[in-house]
Amino acid sequence: MLSPFTEKEMTIQKEWRSIIYKKDEFKVYFHTWKCEDTGEQFEDDVFAQLNYDQVQNQYRAKYSIPFRDEIIAIREKYGLAASKMSEVLGFGANSYRQYEAGEIPSQSNARLIQLSADPPEFGKLVALSNAFEGSALDKVMHKIELAIQHQRASKQKTLIEDYFFNYSQPSTFTGYRKPDFDKFAEMVVFFSDKIQPWKTKMNKLLFYSDFLNFKQTGFSISGAVYKAIGMGPVPTNFQGIYELLCNTGVVDINTTSFPDGGLGEQFHTVKGRQFNSSLITEKELVVLNQVAERFKDTSTQNIIDISHQERAWTENISNNKTIDYIYAFDLK
């Protein structure tokens, strides 16, 4: 970005700042452009959004307020318009639409939104609201019954996500995403198709994808939790995750014996199993391709060495700590 004073390229400045938001104080890794000649600092639209999202994310996590994607998913589960969701929950006519656009709901409204995520409870709210009648009410109740059936069917998947990722709610350790096993699986499929990496390299590709996305947007892709071990950052419980993906036909993992007696496990796609891009946003897909392009010809040992230069690893390896996504802003 060019300085408005000198028309020279400016540098990126990153520093910790304390921001007061809704009477709470939050630490933000504040991003600006700096004119070296004048010392003036500027936020462009991208940095302004990134700085603001850091504050909002911490506030939502502190008070257990659902994030935008959760709010949207709840409404879509019942196939209702945002205005109808507002009516059922007793909000102002445009409130739910504004929450989906990024406005933070009050804590009381947040609790109602969270309650409505449970289909039986939402059915009670619909009955109390008088927002529907006749065939329209029948249609909504049918949607709720389908959601109840889906909830029962997906109970095991929810348990799997909680077990493997250790976190069920968005936090600084999930990149402010609710852990999503399906998105994580598609990331594995993506790199299995593009690169056919060995397991250790796969771990680094996933780490760099989630953390690079956070660096650019303030959010991870999958909500996966990572920790530092001797060979670099890895998803928590990655052995069990990969075994499950292999056993359920998501990917193939072929084992190779090396002359030195060691074993290597290499990822391949399963015949007929294609990458499901509908689960990944366009911006996230750009990040996945950036990571694939950057490391496609990098050996496993080299990507280990590269990851060992990251503060995310050097400052957490001593105790195999879980890695805070804030380290994403210092990716090399």
C-alpha cells in the first residue's frame, strides 16, 4: 500500500493494543500500515475488519455468544426467513438478519438463539410465538421433526468431534470456529488429491492452512486444535482422526517400509471420493491452494524445519502445549 504523503510503499506494523469494547478490555494484535518517512499509521479496510473481528471474537467467546456462522446455520436448519426467526424469538423485525450480518446480539437474545438450536426447544418457541398458523405451522413443525431426526442421527458425529478436537465451542484455540469434522476431513481430501503427502507433512499442511486463514481473516477453516510436538505443530489426536477417515473411506493411507527399518504413511484419494468444495468457502479454498502451491515440492524434513522456525512451535514445544491461534499473525 502506498503512503498518501510520499506515495512510497508502506510497511505493515503489528503491535499489541488494549481496546475497550462494551466496557470490557481486550488485547488485540493491532495491524496498521506505517509510512516510514512520516511515522503515520493507517488502517485499510482489510486491517480495520481484522482488528475489529479480534475484539468481537474475544467478546463472543467470553460471554458464550454464538458466532455468525452458527446463527446462520440455526435458521437454515428450519428453512425460515430471518424475519420469521425474529418473530418466533420475539426480536425486532430486522434483528436476526442483523445478527447474521455480524451485529452482536445482547446476552439475553444470544441465549434464545442458542436455545433455538435445539429442535424440541425451538418447537416450543414456535408454539408460544403464534408466528405461524394453518398449513404454514404444519410445514414448520415438519421441518422441526426432521431436524430432531437429524440431531439423533448425528449424535455420534458430535461426540467424535468433541473427543478428537477437545473443544466444542469457538475459542482462541479453535481459531474462533466451532470445530467442524466435515470441513477438516475435506481439507485432508484436498491435500491427498493435490500432493499425496506423508503423514508428518499432512499435519503441517493442515496447520498452515488453518493458521494462514486465521492470519488473513481472524478465523480458522476447520476449528481444529493444534499442539506442538517434536516434529512440529500437529492436530490434536491426529492418529485417531486419520484412522477414522481411513476406516470410513474418506482417504487411503498406504504404509511403506524403508531400508532403514522405518515406516512411512502416505495419503491418497479414494477412488470415486472427490473433494467436496461446497463445504469450503471461496476464500478458504484460496488459502488451501496457496498452501498447496507453497509446499507441493517441499520435502517432509524441510517442512518440519520450516515449522520449527514458527513462534507457534518454539514457544509451545517445551510442554507440548496447545497452540493459541494468535501465533498465526507471526507466521513466516
